[in-house]
Amino acid sequence: MSGKKADGPQPSQPQPGQSLPTEPRIPRATYRLQLHPGFTFTHAERTLDYLTRLGVSDAYLSPIWQAAPGSTHGYDVTDHSRINPELGGLGGFNRFSDALRERGLGLLLDFVPNHMGVSGGHNAYWEDVLEHGQASRYAHFFDIDWEPLKRSLAGKVLLPVLGDLYGRVLEQGQLKVVRLSGDEKDEKAAGEWTGKFALRYFDRQFPLSPRTQAGLLHRAAELCKLSDENDLRGELYSLAVQAGHLPRSSGNLSDTERTERARETAVIARRLQALQGQSPAIPRALDAAVRELNADQDALDHLIREQNYRLSYWRVASEQINYRRFFDINDLAALRMEDSRVFAWAHAQLFELVGQGRVDGVRLDHTDGLYDPAGYFEQLQGWAGAALGRPALPLPLYVVAEKILEPGEALPARWPIHGTTGYDFLAQLGGTFVNEKFEDEMTAIYRRFTGDRLSYGEILHDTKELILRGSLASELSGLSERLERLAERDLRWRDFTLSTLRAALREVIACFPVYRTYLRADGAREPGDDAKIGRAIDDARRLNRELDPSVFDFLRSVLTVNTDDALSAQAYAEFAMSFQQLTGPVTAKGAEDTAFYRYVRLLPLNEVGGDPALYGTPPGTFHSQALARARNWPHAMLASSTHDTKRGEDTRARIAVLSEMPQTWAAYLSIWSRLSRPFEQVQSAGGGPPAGSQTARGPQRWPSFSDGYALFQTALGAWPLAGVNDDAALQDFRQRLTDTAQKAAREAKVHTTWASPDTAYEDQLATFIEGLLTNAEFRGSLEELHGRVSSYGAQNSLSTALVKLTAPGVPDTYQGSESWNQSLVDPDNRRPVDYPGLSKRLLNLEKGYAEDALALAVRTLGEFRNGDVKLLTTWVALQARKAAPELFTQGEYHAIEAGRFLLAFSRVLDDRVAVVAAPRLSYTLTREKQPWALGEVWGSRELTLPRPGTYRNVLTGEVFEVQEKLALAALFAHFPLALLLLE
């Protein structure tokens, strides 16, 4: 870790009457709540009685720190040291925490270590950097390249915020110097002059460097009309001199000098504030000087050029931006968390809460963006140990990290965390409900309909290159320049040109098989990292035979730090660590945010953590993965829906049924294609989609065949189980579908993009959806297919819930997903949840279960469209986990072979046994002759139990005496799901 060494915190004192545990609290089961100004700590507190009855052990909150005003997600943090007042502030949090502890519940917090929100002037630390540049006390917070190749940007931060070219914006008078007013959120300062000046562009104000205000103050003194008050004019002259003598913004200032500069700046502002109140002539003179400056374009341009930032047209961000971002989002600036001073500042409030016993665990967002994830985890656990008074423990705090694992990739075993946040599990379990036997047929249908012949791998390579040439081009350029400097130091490589090195880097990153590798500054790396680098380089060499092959040899040496020279080794390692920070964003943007929206063969496979090329997960593979998790990461989080998922778990579960019925799907596609023709628009050659489309079929259809194929799946998956029974419901569904389709089209970046929206295409997409949904024949056909598959999709969902809640790991329930969750991509998945309604439904289920569990199970199954059957399954499984926590956290995992239609396993601990039996592919099993996999449809199939005895299916209350095998026809006679506990 670079930067100053920061001492860890001293152990916090527990609250009165509270003693801190000696071991980390491992959640039994978590429940995710999404906080925002419309759902605050107070609202969250009102859910706690319900969550307690549901059976979870820990509330799991989205980020609680100060965020951009009105943030609906909290990931645009503007101050890690302050709890968001829009959520209720520290007081609201403490009340929520007290309410948790009164109920015996723990708390897991989502923490954002990689970046901060910097838009709108709401981040005081970023604004200070803009004001003081490298002389800012917070310049080390952000990953800014102060010496980029473009010399005019030296010592400046590029801000691509202008809606047009800088010269035009200036000519049109859209940039003006103003006197900066106080923050509207501060009632005392609101509307009052702060003693500072700013550069205004519409509703955004950028601070002026205090040194550059000297000329403005000097001119105000000259314009000041005072008779016998010349001493006040002298004060203005004095302030102008004081501002002009401030140290220049450079990277050579000491911390003391930076502090002194900030202090002097504050003194100047206070003196100006006081001065303006002593005579009305002072503010008149100041305003006159400002008007004069704004009227002189050359003078204004000169002042703007002297600032510590450069305002530019927003389109140049992809090529010239010189601060690291979260992916390609300009409003989210990356933090230098490897600097221990930044770490100490960012985590102080968090560990104060940890030390008080108010926070029991942390979910870490986007840790692949960090310079040294392993080093960060080590420092985090070290501080946790100090805060909790148990520094000797290797894992004093429960920590899970957001990490996307590619197929076959393992989480680094040495990381001091408890596992991932569950995207890997989500993909593995979801894949078990896809019928892999029909892959070829489904692929052929997809290709015939869309005309797309490219494999997912080919599309992913192309989209990663697209990202590197577009939105992340500046990051690639910066890395290429550093690589060129390394090449210059070695006679063997010095002839490589910058363009050659950039091309080689681009190709290697496009071929990279995982999100990133984990080389550390001391040369340590994870097993297999060199092999992954080698694979990428070999593939890049094969695909780019026009490049000198030796450039790839050079790149391999650098990335694997293969050199005997100590200085070169250090330089190579620093480059490789920066390289690692780029491969992750490129993969995320190329895959999740682009390729997933282009290759739409079967949408449930296109989920965060998944790979659309992997068509299904055989039960044996799932069991192997679950067993590995039980062995290596027994406390990893298990997710089925998150704030990041592109479709809710029940939406995916229903679409997955299509994998069992390819010919039926093809027949409906044929009907829908005919019905949709009146709402299409055909573009002649030259008037169709822009370059970059993966299809070439002559005249193009708007919306594209690919977008239409995805839209049909989405409409089927999201169609409400209760139906669409009135105009308001139909309008709501149409709007949700339109918003999702527009976002999908922009993400695909073929016909329209976020950067350059094609309104004609998007309008046609909306027209297409409206036309279809107002067409009675199409709506009837959609409802017909929905009716045919909905029970099988519901079976997939019920099986998913049961397996998640009983498999090795810590299960998480995303808000509202204990009942049907047919949400689409965000923000659709953050819609309000009816907690009073859920609470009432749960009370009724509790009462019914106590009276007659079997009758309740049968009734809820018959009325499955209202969601009570999923709520019942979730509640019963959570209660079983609560009654026998050790069994489900420590119990051995044993796969049970039960044929291709059943996912079955046992959990065994001493004399305690739980057996889970969850049907899969029930459409194929029943052949659509009955809606549920019940009774005789199972034929003579049997389930082998771990040991003889009396088993109770806690979902129905049924009791079975078993010697060795249990007939599935008997087990599923009334309810298509079983959680058997040995009595």
C-alpha cells in the first residue's frame, strides 16, 4: 500500500449494557433493503417486525453515506464520513440500529470504496481539487493524471461537461463569472455571498482558483467609487495582492503548504464577506468588475484557461479525460484507496459504527476497481480487528465482496473475506432450469429470427474492442503512453511505436479471459494469473498477425514482471497493476453492458455473473460448485435477485421454460412476427442501422430483429401473473416494457446509444410496443403462451427459493422477492414494496400453517398467482434455518442423484439431517398435461435418503417413514417441493 502509514483505530467503547462478541457475527440469512429519500431509515424501521417474523437474521442496507441529492441507489457517494441526511442522518441510523438490536437482528452495510459521485458541485472534496488543483489538501484522494500526453492538460482536470464546443459555448455567453452563493441546504448561508467567485454554466457552478481572482479584485478596487472611505478601497487592493501571492497550484507543495494555502484562501473569503457589508459601494464595484469581465470574451477566456480544470465538450471524454472513473461514468471519480490516508478518512465513520456494535458486516462494492484488492481487504480486517478489540482474529468482521467470476475461475483463496456477494451462485442455480438438450434447436431459432450468426465469444471480443475505441479510449491511451516509456528504457523494445503498443494492448484486453488478475506490488500473484495473461496474449497474437509478434513478447514480460532488473521489475509491476484496473471495466462494459444486450438467444442466461455462451447447468455441475463453496467459502452470500440484476428472478424463471419448448416457441414467434409487421418500419439500404450492426440482411427492420427477439421474451417474462385487467395496468406494463427496451437498445450500442441517442429509432421502438400491446390478437396470443408456461415458471421460482435458502452459504432475499418479483432492469427493480400488505399476508399464512399446513400448501398452490405460495416457501425455509442454524451453516453437503428432473441434496450434521428436493424442467416432465409436477407424473422414480427414520416435509407438515428410498409420487403427491427434516 502506498502513501503514508495510517494507524488503525483504537477499539471503540461498547454502548452501555453491551458487550462485543469475541467472534464475527455470521448472518443466518439477510434481507436487502434499498434506501433512498422516499424510503428512509424510518421506513426501513417499520419493516423490522415483518422481517423478524419472516425469519431473516440481518437487515442488509444499500449505501447509507452522503450521496448526490435525490440519489435513488446511494452508489454516488459524496462523503464517506457522513451518513446521508436525506435518509435520516446519524440520528435516524442510530434509531434504526437500536430497533434492530431490540429484535436481535444484525446489520450488513453496503460500502463503496472505489469511487465517489462528483456531479453538480455536491462533493466538497472534488470541488476543493477543482479550486486548488494539485495544491488541494484532497488532491491525493482522486486518481488524476496531472501530466497527461496532451500538454495543455498538464496540471488540470478535464471536465467534459459542455453541450457544445468550448469556443461556441464561450461565444454564446453561456459561461459567466458570478459571485458564489452559499449552499441552499445550509439555511444560514443560503443565498449569501461566500466571498468567492465561480464560473457558471447554466445551473452548474465551478469554483475559481483563488489566485486567479487577484485581477478581478484589483479591477473592482479601481472601479470602487468611495469618497472619504478610501481605506475600504485599500482593503480591496490588499486582498488582490494577498490572492496574487498565494502559492501556485503545483504538485510540489508540502502538506503544510497545502494547509496554509487553504487557510489563506478562507481568510480572503471572510475578509471579502465582511468588506461587502461595510459599504454598498463594495458589492457594486465587485459586480461591475464581474460584468466587465463577462463582456470581454478574451479576458474571460484567459481567466478560464488559468483554472485548475479545463471545461470541454462532453464528447471528448472518451479520448482525453484524465481522471479514472467508475467504468465510463464521468460523474463517478475513482478514489486512490491504496493511499492509507484516503483509507483512513473513508472508513473512519464506518469503523466507529462497527466498534459501537451497530454494524455487523460489510458488503463491498466493485472491489475489482481497486489498485490492490488483497491489500485493501487486509487493511479493512486490520482496522476491524482494532475497532472490535480482537486484532488477533484473521477475519474479525463479516465481509463479502462483489466479484464476478468467469466460468472456471475461483475466488482468490488468500483473500481475508468470507466470499462473494452471490452473482456466481445466481448464474449457477439459474442455469439448472435451462434444458441443455435443446441448445442447438434454440440457437437455430434465434439465428433464423435475428439473422445473427456470430457466437457470443465473437460478439464479446468485438464489444470489448468497441469500448476500448470509444468510452474507455482515454484510459487505453494513458496506459499505452506508460507502456511506451517502458519500451524506451530497453534497447530490445525501444523501436515499438505508440500506435503499435496501443494496438497490442487493445487486442490483449479484448482477449482477456477474466475480469482481471491480481498481481501485487511485491510481485506476489494468484495461482493461474500468468496462465490467464499468456492465454490472452496468445489469442491476441493469433488475431493480429499484422503486428510484429515480438510486441506481444514484450507485453508478456511486462505483465508477468519477467525481468532480472530491480528497477524494471518495479516499473513493470506498477504498470501491470494499472493494467489490471482497466481490464475489469472493459470486460464489465463489453459484456454486461453491451454483449448481453446483443446476444439474446435466451435472456435468463444474460445475467450479471453469468455467461450467455454456457447453455444451462447440469445438476452434477451445480452440486460440484455447491460442494466447493461449502468447503472453501461456507459463508459466501447466495443471491437470486439483486439491485444489479437485469431481470427479476421470477421473470427469468418463466423465460427459462422456453428452453424446454423450442418448437412451441418457434410457432409463437411466427405468429408474433406476422402480427408485429404493421408496427415495424423498414429502412432501405443506406437508411438503416449505423455501422456496427452485427446483422446484414439488406433492408433493415426497425426495431431490429434482435431487439424484437429480446422484447418478445421480456414481454412474456414480465407479464403479470394476475394478468393485465384494465387500461391503467396495460399502460403501466407498456411503459415498463418501453423503458426497458430503450435501455437495452442503448446498451447494445447498435442502433442507438447513451452518448448519441437515435430518437427516430427509439420512437419507433416505443411505437412498436404500443402497437403490439393494443393489438387484441397479439395480446391474446401472449396471454395464451403465458398461461401455458406460468405454472412451470413458478415451479422454477419456488425451487430456486428453496435451494437458495438451504444450500451452503448465507442466503439473501432482495426486497419483495419473497413473493413474485417480475421486475425488469433498474430502476424497475427498485419500485416500492408493499410491506404492510406482505405483513398481513404473512400473518394469514402463519395462522393457516398452525391450523393445517398441508391444506395451506395445497390452497396456496392452487392460488399461486397471488404469490402466497412463494412467501410460504420462503417463510418455512427461513424458519427451518432459524430452528437449526448449525445444520445449515456447518452441515455437510451431499448431492443426491435423483434423475434429471430433480435437484436434490442433503445437509448433515451429527444426527441432524435435512433433505431438499426441488423439481426442475417440470414442463418437460409433465408434457404440459398438468400444471404442476405432482403425483403419478413422477412414475416409479425414488429419492434415496441419507439414513432411515421419520422425515417431516416442513412445507406441508406431511410425515414419511423411510428405510432407504422414498417414492417421489408420494413425496410430491400434494405439493411440488420438499424440505425434509429427520425427526
